[in-house]
Amino acid sequence: MEPLRQVWPAELAERYRAKGYWTGETFPQALAATVRRHGDRIAVVGGESRWTYADLAQRVEIAAAGFRALGLDPGARVLVQLPNVPEFLSTVFGLFRAGLVPVFALPAHRQTELVHFGRAGEVSALVIAERHDGFDYRAMADAVRAEVGTLEHIVVVGEPHPGQIAFDGFAAGDCPPVEPDAGAVALVQISGGSTGLSKLIPRTHDDYLYSIRASNAICGMDERSVYLAALPVAHNFPMSSPGIFGAVLAGATIVMAPVPTPEIAFPLIAREGVTITGLVPPLALLWMRAAPKTDHDLSSLEVVQVGGAKFMPEAARRVRETLGCTLQQVFGMAEGLVNYTRLDDPDEAIVETQGRPISPDDEILILDDAGDPVPDGTPGHLLTRGPYTIRGYHRDPTANARSFTADGFYRTGDIVLRRADGNLVVQGRATDHINRAGEKISAEEVEDHLLAHDSVFDAAVVSLPDPYLGERSCAFIVPHGDPPGAAEIKAWMRTRAIAAFKIPDQIVFVEGFATTAVGKVSRKELRARLRESALNNRKQP
């Protein structure tokens, strides 16, 4: 098993420790500190459950003992695919306590993605919910185990199938003390996958906890806060910006929303006195449309964060009047860098920008196509390095060579401009990446699936602007013989065991793709041409 590592140059690591960014604290120590301070406070509310921090700590100990009783040794990786339920916290902190490393998957992911995560991460166990949002995960988990050679154990929150293990069946027992180094990898997030399937992002205790603590300070998260987990908590945004982990560090209360619709979220806000939450732009628009008509009291809301995709200024201006709270724009990535508008920023900056970095030691480069710096106010490619931005993906030298410079700057793939006040304004993506309502989709991965269809000769997938989703996916298909029809293609894509958000929103059949005089064209150039053609055609009267 290839070790998980994330290593910064010695001189930078020394600087980050000297400045107090890296404190040497680990996740188990952070939870223990909160329990000592706030043991009687409500930690998490979800379904019929209301756990105090003392309750959570007890459940964490049981989970840790249960995972170790399976024979999982410190350092083993466990794939976690859970929805927004209290058991997410007891599972993940139980893994931390046992010295195990969670690898996060989203509830929307299906067999194809889980097999990739399992193989790339060499996971030993998989934790799933019995079912969520109408989908039963248990048969899929068995199919994943059959394809991932290292995967031995399937743990189910709910009723397990034969050969699977009930999470509720874990019993109190001995879990030998595990004291990981704070510089060791604590967890593995997943990238959006700019080419092919997602890459694995190892995050250390030191770097991730710094990002969370600093986010708490910027976002006003403290022990009085009540955080509504509306987005899937395995996402980096609702996990750490400041998210559920920030709430744990602060001793705040987490309210788990099974789905983020106004019909579910608004009663929770009114009942629990929610003060802060995070949304993607389409959800923010949905909430703003529903808020004037609701009978539920939303007056406890102080901050609504919006991130994952660019929030258009026209919509951003309406947040205060419709939701009665402060908007905070968030622009970040699971690889590290996070930018926030500050709560006391002028309204113009909150509405028009995506904020500025967390740390004074977040180094930002904005470069033109030739790699030269551009002046403020000019769009360019965003590169960054800093105390919580990774230095490399796990087991992916090709991606590392493409994504990181020789001196350790991460190429984000985003086009931004920096204003004179230091705030960034996101202009779009430089890569063949579709940002659909905050979900990052690889054009290449979707094309590979389409090309497996017998009636598809060639395919190119592009992003198109969408007023609701931010971007939608459009697949241009050259058919092999008679075109099969868009509905048939979409139905067939659903059989590919992939996340539903990867199925193209729009399908256009074409006779062929234009090429250069020598018969060649790069996929990137082809996608750019098709996207431009689609936009031009839409403008025609």
C-alpha cells in the first residue's frame, strides 16, 4: 500500500509553525478540547437524534473500537459515503480516533466512482447508509467490494445485507490510544476531476485544521452559532469552510438537513434557530424565491454563504432583502485555497467579488497564457501555494506534473482578476471542466462514457451558461448510423453507474467535427469551437 503523504519544503513548514498556522493539534485532540469546554451543549441534531458533545464523544469511542475490532490497523483507509446524518460525525471522528483515514465520497456517486476511489485509495472498508433519497446503497456496495481487491468490510448505517456489518452493532471496547503526527494525512478529499475520474487529495491535520480555525474567525463561527448542513457534508465547502468541522471546533450546534429544499430547510431554521448555512447558487435562488412566501421564521439567520460556483451580482444583491441576512461569498477548492468576502466588507465588495484569501501566507499568482504576471484588473490564470494548499495528489504523477509548478504553486484552472482591494472576481475556467451547480464535471470522463454507446461515433462535451445552474453540460454527438435520440442516450447513460449530475443536460447531434488542414484538432480546441458555435447560434434571431 502506497503511503499517504503531503510534504511542504522544510523552510515553509518552519514558517507556518512559527506563525502559528500549524499548531501540532490533531482532530482527536480538537474534539477532546471541545468536549471539555462544551460537553453539555448540543453538538448535532438530525432526524430524531439530539446529541450533546459528551454524547458524540461516547459514540466516537464506540465507533473507534468497532473499526479497530474489524482488524483495521492505524493508517488503513476507509471509504465513507454517508448523507447528512449525525452518524457522519461519529463515523469520521471514530476513524480519526482509531488512527484510520477517511476517504470521502458523495451520496450521488455510484459504482464507477466508488470503484475508482477504492482502488486509488487502496481502501480496506466502506461505510454506507442503508438508503438515501430513494436509493439503496447495499447492493452497490457488494458490487464495489467485488471489484476492489483491498476492500474487505462494508459497514452499514441501517440494516445490513448478509456479509455486511451494522454500524449500530459496534460495541464499546478497547481502542488503544493513537497519537498521529499532526503532519500526517488525516483525511482524503476528492477533486472535481478536470480530466478523467477524480483525483485523491490528502490533507494533513495541521493544514486542514488551520484552514478551519481561520475560517471560523472570518465567518463568525463560535459556540453560539447554529450551522445548518444543507449541502452534502462530504463536500469540502460544508465540511470545512467553516462547515461542520468548524462547528465542532467552536462548540457550535450542527443541524443536519437530509435535503436542502426550502420545504425541509426552512422549518429546521425556525425550530433550531439556525444562524449560518452554506449554499450553492441554484439553491440560494430557490431559497430567495421561497422566502417571501413562507410562514416559517427565518429571522435567526445571520449569514448565508454562497459558493461552489460563481454567484451572479444580480442575485447576490437580493440576498439581504429576501433572506434578511448577510451574504458571504466563498470561492475555494478541496486542494486548499479558500477566499471569503468578509462580513464587514462594503456591500459592493460582497456583491461583486468572490472574496480574498484566508491567510497572509496564501501566495497568489495571476498569469497570462505565456506565464507572465498580469496587472490588477486583468483576467489571468490563478496559481497559489500556502499553508493549507496541497503540494501533490495521491498516486497521480501525471496530474501532479500538470497541476503543480516546480516551485510548488498549484494551477487551479480558474481564470480570475484581482481588484486593487485584493478581492478576486472569478471569470470562469481555463480547463475543460464544467461547474454544474457546484459539481465539477470532467468533459473527458463524460465523453468516454458516450463513446461506449454503439451508436456514437464521436462526442465532445462542453459547458454552456445557465441562469439557474451556472453552467450546464451539452454533448455534441456524431452518430454512427441513424441518431439514436437524446432521450435514449440519457437513459443509456443512467445505466453506466455514474453520478446523475454527469449525464448531459443537452444533447446535439451533428454530422461531424471540423478539423484542421492536416486533419487534426486538439480536444480542447474542438470543445472551444463547439461552445462558441452553440453560443452564437443561440444569439441568432
